[in-house]
Amino acid sequence: MDGTPGTLPRRGLLAAGAALVVAFSLRNEAEAQEKPVPTSGPRPVPLGRAESFLAFHRDGRVEVFTGKVDLGTGIRIAIMQMVADELDLPLSRVSLIEGDTDLTPDQGPTWGSLSIQVAGAAIRQAAATARHHLLARASAHLGVPAANLIVLDGNVHPRVGGASVSFAELLGDAPLALAVDREAPRKRAADYQVVGKSIPRPDVPGKVTGTHTYMQDLRLPGMIHARIVFPPAVGARLVSLDEGSVRGIPGVLRVLRRESFIAILAEDEWAAIRGHDTLRAEWTRWEGLPEQAKLYETLRAGPFAKTDTAGAKGDAAAALGTSARRFEATYDFAMQSHASMGPSCAVAQWDGRRMTVWSATQATHWTRLEVARMLGLEQPQVRVLYLDGAGCYGRNGHEDAAAQAALIAHILAGTELAGRPIRVQWMRADEHGWDPKGPPTLIALKAGLDASGNIAAWSSEYWIPQTTELAPIENLALSFAGIAQKTVINPGNIHNNAVPGYEIPNHLATLHRLTEPPLRASWIRSPGRMQNAYAIEAFMDELAHAAGADPVAYRLRHLKDERGAAVLRAAAEKAGWREGQAAQGPKDDAILRGRGVAYARYEARTYIACVAEVEVERASGKIRVTRCVVGHDCGQVINPDGLANQIEGQVVQTVSRTLIEEVTFDRSRVTSLDWASYPILTFPDVPKVEIASIERQDEPPWGAGEMAAVVIPPAVSNAVFDATGVRMRSIPYTPEKVRAALAGRA
Amino acid sequence: MATDVALTVNGSARTVRVEDPQTPLLYVLRNQFALNGPKYGCGLGQCGACTVLVDGEARRSCSLPAAQAAGRAITTLEGLGTPENPHPIQKAFISEQAVQCGYCINGMIMQSAAFLAKNKAPSEAEIREALKDNLCRCGTHVRILAAVQRAASDMGRG
Ligand code: FES
Ligand code: FES
């Protein structure tokens, strides 16, 4: 070996005088993560305290602590912008620490597009509280009424000039100690300096030059490379293991086994991979998965943990019976993978008293709880630190890899390998095969129109996995090792957006919650909301068509919410939508063209609309989405370019999910294990994206990380109908399905 | 059989010992040179995350045995530029903020570097074609296209 394998140049990167873990942008994060304890001692973390979120330093810097993490979404800079404005500080003096269970408050997993709306708002209120408090102290110090003071660059000045005092001087040696005051006045939008501006992200220069330390890049001295040997079938158990089969591979340290959990441990990464590929093991047969061809019949058949109602108004059944015209349709949405570009990875180290885990998890605190419970430790004995991974769009394999690394490190206690950091890196097939999936969803809809074509009744049934509080996502470390599941992470509120966001006098939404989804289910970007909105908005299009109405006008007829209507109009206008124009493209050409619209309000938050334009190749059945115009109102916009980046990403990713993506499986296991068998959208097929963003700076900010996604599948679907005259109802819209649909019509 | 391999990486010559001459270049660059630009995405030559330049050609380092790279000029993302002094393509990616998670971006930039060396004034369609085997899960494509176009025009001007 050439010296110590790839240790990072650590010491040299410490900026002189930087006593604390600091500015995200200024230092190597591996360094920050490795020696992350501020000199000021353990951090307070209660959610109701300003000092949990903010640390004021003598040199005028302010550190922000958040339990949310930046999964490539830009929340890092956005939260810094919010704090800088609230405290009247230049952005260069604000830095951010995220996702470290020793240092950051537990603000819940980074999910549901709540980082700005909830976590950011909490931090903003803490900053407002601190500012208010510091102004009061400055007033006493300077003998000037607070109303006559202004803050410039962290210094408090009398409005009329004269002696000033800095935040740092006001605090002296006593750190901030302050309950968050919910009533503390916040700045007015008109006074913002950086909120509302497209400030570049601090992580981008490092990411484009190879100097940003990702989870996968963390190398600690003495680190052991581990590869997990996954079972050949979802429920297979290990019968026997031939350790001798890997003995000849130089660098392999040992094969670790606990029940059906197997890890190859090696000094060198390639040796671990060779061991992984070479190991001979015998497993039990297992064929417990449903037949893929009958997947949706399986969903319909149950069994169900419960059947309940997501929303009801009036008497849908009776109104359906008396409607002038009745319609029904069944939609389904395929099982999909997160398919993150970088397979899951984690490093864990057990020093005999404490377990430290580095992970790209979106849920550092929950992961701490899972690891602690798995090992029978108290939570404070476990520290989980976030490092950026490849984008994850929900709970993928990170939490499994984190627990696997911790389990290995713990098992090695007392051996000659004790105390060494363990790096678990999944292989591509592990990620595609074993990440928990976006569950397949079946949705049956019925509606009745009155004599004037308006919707009089609507009823919907959803076949979905159990959700919140009912069914936690099992952690593979525990299931393989035969440890009873003690997990706390569940698939989220996937029944949200099950009720159409229109004025409908009678409606009923029924949820059939499956006892067991076919494969581990989790949330993937806009979980449930996307599937539900797809069916609702495609069906809405069917009704508009039946009523002989323009799809935009028909939606507006049923939409009383002015902000919603404004977003729909904005998208339609930007797209050049003309009522009644080109309802269906020419159909005898080799290429059929169409456009479609969809609208939704994500929960009781962000409004979104999309106009999509498509081309359908008649012979091949291939759909190309050529243009998507997105209308978006998430209230106050913190960073417009960050918002645009998120919307563009959602359009491309969701077009991919709409047209291409479906997990395949046989009775034993997932069979779409690489990018050839689970392809995603590539450059030649990427649509143009245009955005009509309605900024409402005086309103509170809502989420934007997964809202636009919900309108993409129905907008594309409706455009395909517009182009072909054929209504497709099963995602993904692969060329085979399109050809079959076109043939059926002909 | 442990083997010594003489590599020229980002302009400096270095000899490394690998236990297996089939060890992919990716792991040598990452673990022995601490060059983290190239990323492990699939190990199958399917995604492009591991792309480096070998004698100016874009190659998938996950599928290239280190021994086969001996004696050839290897350039990684780090060899193009630094945060302080970025290469025009890196600069264009910063200007366009053409990153979400950024895990794929090494491949996007390295593939573009090889491509722009041959085609100095590409159309958007040509860029799409050149990057068609580089995958991005975050959907950053729209910005990546803009960044590569910007880089082409900046480099043409420079
Ligand atoms: S990691 Fe080399 S092509 Fe995917
Ligand atoms: S930016 Fe995340 S994979 Fe491309």
C-alpha cells in the first residue's frame, strides 16, 4: 500500500483561529464532522429555546443549528438567508450546522417539504426573539429607546448616530439563554435584504471541484471496508456459509455473520467487493412475493389492516344515484425505486461506550433511536451525524446502512478489530433491490355530473399500504440479524391529497389500508399525494371532456380558491393556452402532439399547476414530453433560484417516473437491479421547463421540495389523451402500453 | 499477485501497489490518492458518476482496471480546477448553479470536458447527445445543459 489509504488532509484545513465548527462554506466538512464539538461545550437542544438554534460568537459570527438537512435542495442557504435578515447580519457572518444529534435540535426528519415552512420558521422566530432581546439590552446599555435603535452588521446604533454596541458585546461571556417568544416581532418583508434573492449555494463550488466531502468520501484512520451479502430472496434465511471461499483474497479480514446478516470485512475496498462477489452461501428458498402480472388484483384482495375515510361531504352514494350522467375509471401507479445515484453508505465507530454513526440519512434523530434500540443502548450513547449523500427523495437505504455499520462495529467489540471505524457501502444492485419502494397504488373513481355538466358527486377508493403510526418500515440490519424490529420510521401520510381540491357538494374518499405491502414501502418524493393527484386530475380531465368543456375553464368552474385559480391561470397563460384551441392534435401523422393541464393544492399548502406538451410517436409508442410550464405559489419565496432548481428537478424526475419507471420482481426478489433494467429519463428526452412563480413575500413560506411533482403525471397523461384520443390509466406510460392503447383505439 | 502500477494523475507521476491488477482505477483514485471527484455510482459502466479523462478521453473509471491506465495521463475533476481557480466548465456549473445533490456532477463535467475539447460550438441537441449516457436522478439536466452551453461560449471567447 502506498501510505495510509486515502486519509484526508485534516489539520491543514483548519482555518487559523476557527475555534469552533463553523461556516459550512469555509471548511472541509469531513473535518467539521470529525471534530464537531464546539469549545463552548455540549449544545442545548430543546425546541423552545433560542440558544438551541443560535450561537452568537465574540467575533460577530452567528452559528445556526438545525435538525433538518440539505439533501441537495438548497435549504442550507435558504435558512441562512432567513437568519441573516432577521438579525440584520451580513450573510458572510452566518453559518449553519445541520443534522448532528449532539448539536442540533430534533426538528423531525427532512421530509414533506417542511424544512422552510416549519423548521425555518422556528429558527426565524428564534432569531426574531434574539434580536428583540438584544435590542432591549442595547437600549439599556446606550440609554436610547429601542424604537430609536437600528442594527447594522450586528452592531446596534442609535438612529440619530452616536456610540454603538455589538451583539457580541451585549452578550459578553454569557451565552444566549432565552425562551423563544412566539410573539416577538419579525421583520417586515419590505425590509428584507437577502430573503427573496437568489443567493448562490455555498456547497456548489466544492461539489463541482471534488473538494466537497460526501458521505461516500469519508475516510477515517483504520477504517474497515464492509460489503453486505444480501439474501438471494426477500425472506430467505442463511443455511450455511463457506468462509473458505474467500480465504484466498488478500485484504479480506473476516466474514462476519449474525443469523442471516453477512458482512465481508476488508482492509481494502476492492477486496471487500471481491469477497462479496465470491462468497459461497446456502440460503433457504423463499417465494413470498405476489405475481407481478397480478399485482393490482393482489392489492384489491387485501388483507387490510383497516378501511377508513379520508374525507366526506354530503351523500356521495345518493348523489351518484341521482346524477344525470355517471362515469368511472380505475387508475394505477407503479411501484418505484428512489434509485439514488450513489448507493447508500454509512460509517460507524464504537469506542466501547459510545457509538458514532455518519450517515446521509434524512432522519438523524430517528436513526439514533433505531440504532440505540437495536443495540440496547441509551440514546445519548449514540451520535448520528449527517453528511451529504447522493440525493435521496425519501427513506431509501441510508438508515439500513447506518444500522448495519453500527451493528458490525458493535459485534466487533472485544475482537482484534474493535474500535475501528466500519464503512458499509451498498452495491448498485443492493440499492435498486433493497431500498424501500414507493408502493404500488390502485385508485378507483366514480363521479356524477348534473345537467349542466358540473360535478355533483365524487367517490374514490384507494388501495395503499398502512400509513402513519400503523406500520413502521422494517430496518434490514435487524431483519437480517434476527433482531426484533424496533423501528420508528413509517411510510408517512400517503393518504393526503385523496380528496379533490374542488367545490364538490357530495364526495367520499375511502382508504383500504393493506396489512402488508408487497415489498417494504416508504415515501418517495410527494408520496401518495402524487399518485392520488394523478388519478384525480386525470379523471377531472375525463369529466371536462365529457362535459364538452375546456379543461382549464372546467377546473376554474369548480375552483373557489382564488390563490389556486391564480396559479392555474398563470400556468395556462404562460403556456399560451387558448380555450378550445387544438383540443386534439392531428392524428394521422407519425407524430401526434397534444397538451394537457393539471392543478392541485398540496395538502393545505402550496398551489401548483402544470401545462405539459407531448409528442407521441405512433409507430414506436414512445412519448416525449417536450415542455412543462409550472405555476407555483408557495407563499414567500426565500431563494427564487433555489425554488426554480427544485421545480425543474421535480419536472424531470417526475416525467421519468410517469413514462419509464417500474420496479420489476419475481416471486423471490426484485429483478430490476441496475440502470439497464430500471432506466430513468436521459438528456435527449428532458423537457423544456418554464415556471410561472407567484411570489407572495408578505405571506408565510410553504414548502417547495415536492409540490410541483404532483401535477406532472396528470398533466402528461392529459396531454397524451389530447394527442391520441386514448385515455391511459396505468403509470408508467411505456411504449408497449402506448402501442397497445393505440391499437385498441384503432 | 500484488503489482506496482505507475500512474500519472493530474500531472504528477506516482506508483501505487495494488493487490489485484484488476482493481478498477476508481478505487485507486479514491482510496489511495484521496481524489473524491470520481464517484461510485454503479460499478457497471452505466451511470457515468466515475468518469475521468484518460489521455483526454472520457472513461468510466469503475470499469477500467488500474493496470490498464498505467503510463497514460489521467485527469480527475480535481485536476481541472479548484474552488479558488475553477476550470471554465466548473465555473459555468457554479454560475448556473447546476447542482442539486451533485453526486452525478463529476461525470457531467468530465464528459463535457472531453466533448468540448472536440466540439467547440455545440448545439443544445449535440450536448444532449454527448451526455446521454450520464445519469442524474435529481433532474438537474436543464441546468447542466445551460452550464455546458455557457462553458462552450466562455471557452470560445477565452
Ligand atoms: S460508477 Fe462507473 S459508470 Fe457508474
Ligand atoms: S444532481 Fe443529484 S444526481 Fe445529479
